[in-house]
Amino acid sequence: MTTTRSSTNGLSRNAIAGTVCLLLVAVGSFADAQESSLYRSRKVAENPVLSLQDVSMTWQEPIPPNEVKLHDVITVLVDEKSLYNARAILDSEKRGSLNAILQDNPILKNFSLKPSPQSDGDPALRASFDSISEADANHRTSERIAFRIAVKVVEIRPNGNLVLEGHRQIRNNEESWEQSLTGVIRPEKVEPGNIAKAEDIAELMVFKRERGEVRDGYRRGWLRRFIDRVQVF
């Protein structure tokens, strides 16, 4: 009898141990199935902290910021527009009258001043005037400067800002085009490919000049400039 009980107790323990193992395997498989994903990788299993590069199929390394050095060449896109519109209306009206009588008219007689007898009566003066002035002025100007110019980084200031300066001159027979640009820009405003916009440049100074037959065809002469300056008419 004793042997039979021992065998029965051993079988019961083995059955319980087997049941527990099956339960653990089932729980582990269920947990793994819940956490399984198409994006799951070995790196995720090793590192429980997830990041975008671990779970995204389209993630790419970000482009590092562009590092601009001294004497690097930067292409600046200049597209400056200005629009000015002014309108003025003037309406003025003046009326006046004058009525005067000269009662004592001195005359010089025997080196002394004496009153004139004024036999024809006291001289009188009567006047009236009307003045009406109307003016309507409308002034509208529109200008645009658009070109591309390559400039150099001539200085890097202690705060990291870049000082730009560039000049360009094109000559074709008697025609000449000159362009210059200077200013200060922050390095983060320089786009990949060393491209910058003029609107992001501080202390911007743009110079553009044309010379030649085409320019002479529409430029003002010295007499016209003088008349426009003094406003004779």
C-alpha cells in the first residue's frame, strides 16, 4: 500500500508540473503574438525604447545642416518689388474786398509838408478779388529688380552671422551691366546647395547699373534733369 501511494503522489506531481509548463508556454506565446508586428526588428527586441527609425519603413537619415565656411560661394536670388501709390486733392477758395479813402494827402510846399486842399475830393480806392484753386494729383510707381548673383563669405562674425559681398560685370561691345550685393545673413538661412534669398539678408545693399546705347536711348539728359529738379513749370 505504501508503494502504491508513493507512485500515485509522484504521478500527480508530474502532472501538475506538466500543466504549469504548458500554461507558461501558452502565456508566453500569447504575449508574443500580441506584441508581434511587421515592423518588429531585433533592435526593438533588444532596446525597449522605440524611435521613429525603428518602426517606420520610410524613415531616412536627416540631412545635416549646411556648414558654410569662410570664402565659400553662395548664390543669392534677388527679387525685390516696390509699389508706391499716392493721391492728393486740393480745393481752395478765397474771397476778399478792399475799400479805402485817403482823407489827408500831404504835399511838399516851401520845404515843408502841408495838407493838400484836395479840391476834387478825397481819393478813394475800391477793390475786390476772388481766388479759386483746385488740384488733383495721382502718383503711382512700380519697380522690380530680379537677378541671380554669386557672392563670397568675406567674414564670419562672432555670433556666427555671415558677411556676404559679391560683384559682377558683363560687357558686350559697348553695352555694360554691373551688379553688386552686400549684406549679412544667418547661416541657417543658407539652403542646401549654398542658395540664399535676398529677403533673408540684413543690411542689404543692391547696386545695378547699365551703360551703353540701350541705356542712352531712354535716360534723361542734363537739361531735363535740371528742369525736373528745379520744377520750373
